[in-house]
Amino acid sequence: MNRSEWDELAELALKRLRAAGAEYGDIRILDSRTQVVQGEDRRIAALRDSRDSGFGVRVLCRGAWGFAASSILSVEEVPRVADLAVQIAKGSASMTSEKVRLAEEPAHVDRVVTPLRIDPFGVPLEEKAGLLTDVMEYVQRQPGVVRSSGHLWARRDLKLFASTEGSRITFDLVAVQGGFEATALQDGRFASRTFNTPHLRTGYELIRDANLAAEAPRIASQAVEKVKAPPVEAGRYDLVLDPEHLSLTMHESCGHPSELDRALGYEANYAGTSFLTPDKRGSFRYGSPHVTFVADNTEPETLAATGYDDDGVACQKWDIVRDGLFVGYCTNREVAPKIKEARSRGSNRADGWGSVPIVRIANIGLQPGRATLDDMLADVKRGIYIEGHDSFSIDQRRYNFQFGGDAFWLIENGRRTHMLRDVIYHGITPEFWGSCDAVADPSHRRRFGFITCGKGQPGQSGWMTHAASHARVRNVSVIRGGSAT
Amino acid sequence: MSGGFAGTVKLTDREEFRFLTDLVLKHSGGDHTLVVLHDQHAGTTRFANNTVVQNVNSRRVTLTVTLAFGKRHGSATTTDLTAGAVREAVKRAEAMARVGPEDPEYVPPAPPQAYVDRPTALPETVAAGPDRRLELAREAVELCQGSSLKAAGVVSSSAATVGVAADTGLFAHEARADARFSVTATGENSTGWASNVHRSIDQLGVNERTRSAIEKAQRSAGAKEIPAGRYTVILEPSAVGGLLTWMMWMGDAKDYDKGTSPFSGKLGTQIIDARLNLANRPEHPDLLGCGFTPEGLPTNSLAWIDRGVLRQLAYDRFTAKQHRVEPIPTLEAPCLSGDGRTAASVDELVRATERGILVTNFWYIRTVNPTDLTLTGMTRDGTFLVEDGRVTTAVHNFRFHESPLRALNRLEAFTGPREASSAETGKLLVPAMKIREFNFSSVTRF
């Protein structure tokens, strides 16, 4: 189906919605292609190429929402689905105590295209399979390593967003990621070490520049060192956290609580609510003065920088936490007016044509400070340096959290010494960020992202990027994961 | 399948799937070709703050073609079932299979199989549309409003047809349907929760479960903080289901062989209390058993843990062939039950407890140590102190650090199997359990 046919279908749906008396309506038509090459234990276990196309119609009638979607793109199906969306909205209206009022947004007519040098779908599959086979071979050459895996992932979304307010935006968005894992075995105990490129909106150059094969021996050797490392002794430690590790800590402890729909109770039955309630905005001390979290959906290559969100609102940059003070939320057109904000922050995204857009975490990043990593380590007597992700868990209001990591090194008297295993730290969000006393300078800044952020019922997977330089947090409670706890 | 969903959507039936299979096989040049269909019509009414906040309906049909030349294979998926798009999917799969390296673990599709015909798509669920979902949502909201509480939750229903076929003559097609309900009742600083998943939308028990959530929210008011530590716990079925689900996910036979499973070396040995049995029960009317797996193999009733002894692992077809396991065990309809004396109710477990913590549900369960399956997670939506055989106060939620492989060896008492489901599990039948020395490692602020 070509673009002009998409335009005709969109117009058909919007006409139907207007005729039904809708206050607002939009249609998103998508054609998504995902390619995955998956390696496991030296073999290529899967080569998958998925095409997922369809459309979703969202409508506001009598102050209530209806949404219907279908994978059948035809002139017969579009009116059926549009009518169903209207019917559902009218049903919702019978059980709606407060009418939905949308924040104003100008109509946009635009096209958004991911800049890239190398089309990931144009790279021969032989090259991709060969790369993963080589990486797994290098990993498994390391004595002590018993398992290896690797993956390359690419996605392209062709999308049309059109609304009854006159917006018409087309998208051609590409994202890429790759990584691998080594698992080592020692005395019946096993441990893994991983290497991941960030997920970024760019081309296959991300994979080539990452040079996975060159990283493989280091990762494999660290997997073995990790499984042989002594377990951590429980106690209080200063932590120095690398940007990849921080991306998850920030995501869970700052990202989710700053979603306004959660703070207003929309997610009370599933993902949870938020300790950052609206009355705290502008007055609550979330962290130390070293802690400034900025939401930036305009930074090139980042996952949430899509030009416009699924409300048709232009992407923006704003503060969530400024010098330790909680100041802002991620919002959409529906919830922004509830805290008397005139304009949405443009953080409303759906994970496909079949899902209704919901408030999503923006590209929230920790603003760099002035320290160097060496300076930060030098000022630690007894601490732990942590890289990467592993275990994570947090309560439904986002107070009590716990994180593991992919690799841990003991810091003694200002020096990174040997690896540790089974390190788990836990805390209460504002106390933890209140103990942050240094953030590294911009030269240390790295970006990592997520494409599996779970939220909503039915569940959806959100995409966003979190950038950070290393951070130091003092006097954090560390326990040992495993049978000794 | 017709009617219900407003009679406006007809899902892909057996003959249509046969036609699609023939179309794929006609265009496939592979040595082997597997075709998998999933055609689903689903809807969810979501409410929060006693109002509908989301009301959605979607139709999605997906066709996946896996094609192999010798041991080289590739898969392509399309949501477009027009002849041209299906042909294009075959070509994409073929292109991948031609260039991929040989996979030593590739196994051709299974030969034709015999399936048990199960009532997997009950008419009342298939027929349920937005109006029925709204009716049930309204019931939950009005009950909460009547108790001056805020309701948040979902009512959803889904009807699907699923097909698996191959050039070997394998052919399976089945209609499936299920319905889901969950509600969180919220007071000023308290919550209570309940949920159910069932093949029949009429068996969700919306009224009874909403009343339970309301009672928990009311009893949770004024929760006190008590210190973390080891406590006797009474875990309601949903909490037990959360722990058991992680155990079930760790039973992969290949991981077992490689030494990277917490069960490695333990097949045939006692891993949990000798009174406990875990079985797959696809025929059970309160579970969501289906007729066949995604590879077209029949599901089966089988004991996985028998009187505490690990008897089964989850085999993929390659590993099963290596181990000469026939048939491959499936565990999509889990039932955990206990031998010997069972308590009649959670209340009976409470009455027999001098001091302990009653847990409604766990949340955000994750592995901490995969070697011994130490997990962490939070209690949620109703956590209570039990003293001298009765609930005396609600308490702040705890974080736990515990392995089910250790906790299920400290079993004191249990009920018979009850329906359980949560946001992090599928549908299970499991007992409520009383377990001693359960490890709560920290406490949160509410």
C-alpha cells in the first residue's frame, strides 16, 4: 500500500469521526519491520524478519475516549474500526465522571526521518550472522566460559499520524542495537557478563563502530573473573556508578515517578502510582544539589526524539529535577491541564498501531557535573564501582528500590581493586539521590536506552534513552544476593 | 466463530487456515516449511479514579512462516494476509534461510499429531464485547464508590484462532478465548487488590473479588511500620503464584544440561517440601490449558514435581531428541497441590498463627541470584500483622529476599489449590501457604 492510499484511508477515518460529532480524533497507520539475528552457544539460533502493519483510531466523544485498531488496511475495515471507536467512546462517556479536556497544540504538517549512514536492512545477513558467530567464538575461547549468546536488532517504522485538528505528520524512523553475553561456571555457580550498544535511532554504523568482536575477549575474561570473585560483605559503601548502570536507576527511580498519569492514579492497578504527587512540585527535595534531571526529547538519535509524540505534540526539553528540587512531569494532552499546564510536554506514545498512546518517560538524563572519574574514585575509602544492569526491583510508589549490576569492583583507598560478586544495593529514592555528592563531567557522558519499559493494560513496551556521566553516591546499604541473605 | 464482538469480526477458521497453509506451501521452495497463525480480537476497558480512562478494541492477525534448507532456517512474519503479502513473507523467510549458517540444533517440523479437543473458546467470552466489559467495570466501580474508595482496574476479553501447520502434514487449529479482571481499591493511604482470569467471562467473580479488594483497602488503613526480619508468613494464592512462576521459568532442560539452571543436578531429587506436587492440568476448567504448543505438539497432563521431587524439565525439540523424551512435557496449566491435611481457608491459617505477616500479593519479583534462585520483590495491596490468631493491624510493605527453593522447604500448612493470577503471572491453581522464617530484608514508606 503506498503513501497516497494511506492518506485516503486516513481521510476516510477522520471524515467518519467528524460526522459522528467527535470533539477530537486521530488515526495512526504504521508499517513496522523488525529484523533480529540471534546467536546462542556458537550457533545462529534465529533469523527473524517481521512486518507488522495496521492502524489505530482514537476518538474523543462526549468527553470520553474510544480506541479501535486493526491489522487489515482496507477501505472496508477503516470505516468499521472508526465507527467502533466512536461506539466505544460513547460507552465510556456513560461511565466518565470528569470530561477529558485536551491541552492546546497547533496543527503540524511535517515529515520526520532518522538520519543514518548505513541502512541496517541493507546489510547482508551473512555479515550479521558472521559477526555474531565470531563474537561467540571469541567468548567461548576463554577457559571457564560455558555459554555465549549474541544478538543484532533493527527496526524501521513508517508511520502516518493525522488528526481532526489538521495535523498530518509522516515518519520514517530507524533504530538499531546489538550485544552479547558470556556465562562462566565455577564450583556449580554461574555468572554472566554482557556487552550492549545503546539502542539508538541511527543506522548500522552503530554496530560497526562498537566493534563487538574486539570487546569479546575482555567481556569473556571478566565473566570468569566475576564468577570467581569473592562475594561482597554486607555493609555501607560509597558507590560509583557507570552511565549504563545509572540509566536503569534513573529510569526506575526518577523516570517512572515523574509520569503524571501515575501520579494521578491512572496506573494504580498495575504499574503503580508515584511518591512525586502534584503538591510536591516545586517544593520537594528529591536529591542533592548535584542532581539535575533533564527530559530532552529533542536530542538527535535518542529513542523518544521522534519529532512529535502520538498526540501530535512537538518534542521538547524541560527539567524534571533541578539542583535537587522536583520541578516537572512527563505529560500528555489529557493530563497536562490537570496540573494547570497549558501545553503537553509531548510524552504520549504507543508501542504500535494496536495500542492506545499513554504517558511515557521522556529521555531523562542526569546533567553532567565537573568531576573526572579518577577524582571521584580517588575520594572513596571503601566503595564499589558498578557497571551495567542486572537485578532490579522497586515498589509501586517508587520509594524502596534495589539494584544489582553486571560487574562490580571493590574500591579501596581511592583505587579500583578486584571484582566482587553478588552485590545488591537498596535504598529509598530521595535518600539515595540526596547522598549523591559528585557527577562526572560531560566527557564521561554516555547514552543507554530501553525498548521494553512495561506499562499499561494491555501491556505496552515503551522506548526512551537515559544519558549520564558517572555519579558517586555515599554511604549506601549493600547486601549480598544469594543464600547468605 | 461469529456473533459477540458485534458479529462484525470473523476470525480465521480452520478451512481458511488450510487455504493459507496451501498458499504458503505452494510458494515455498524450502525443504521444510512451518506456518503459524494467530488471529486475535481483543478489548480492554480500563478504569481509574472511578472513571473509564481507556477503552480499546483491536483485531490483529499474524502469520509466521519458518522455512528451512537443510539445517539453514529463517522466519518471516506478516500481518497482511493478502496473497501478495503472504508470498512476500515466504520470500523473506526463504532469503534468510538461504544465507544463514547451518544450525546444528534445527529440527524439521513435527509429523501429524493427534489432539484432544478442549472447550478452549466458551461462547459467552467469545460473544463479549465493549458493552459487556463496561457492564462489569461499572459493577466494580459502583461497589468501590459505595465504600468511599477509588477503583482502578481492567476488564478485558479476547477471542482468537490459532493454527500450526507444516509440509509434513502437521495441522492444528483451535479457537481460544479468555477474560481478565483486576481491581485496586484505594483509600486515603491504603490499597486492596483482587484479580481473576478465566475462560468464561461469566466466571470472573467481579462482585466477590471487588468486595475482597474493598475489605483489604479498608483493613489497610493506618498501616504501621514494623522492622524487617524473618517472619512466619501466610501467603495468599497470588503471592504463592508469583514465587512458583519463577520456579517454572527456570526448568529449561538445556540450561540444566549446561549447569546454568538452579535445578542443575537435582532431577530426581527432593527440591521442595515432600507434601507438594506440581502438575500440568490442561483439562482443568479453571485453567487456560490449550490443545497444542506453538510448534503444534499436543499438550499433556503430567506431574512435574511429585511429592517434592523434581520429575520433569522443559525440553525444546532438539534437546528432547537428545534425551529421547517423548512426548515433550508442557506446563501451560500449572496446578500446585499439597498432600495430607489442608486448611479450609486463609482464615484458618491465620487462626493457627501466633505471630506472622499475611501477604496479599507480591510485586516486581526479579532474580537476585540465579544459581540458588534467590528472588526479590515487594509485598503489595494488603500486608497485615497477625497476632494470636487474628489480624491486628496493617503494616508497611516489605521487600523480600528469598528463594522459593528454600521457602517451600519451610512449609508449615496450606489450603487446597485456589485460583491465582496477578500482573506478573498467568493463571494458576495454587494453595495459600504458611511458611516460617520468610526473609523480609527491608521496609518501605507505606
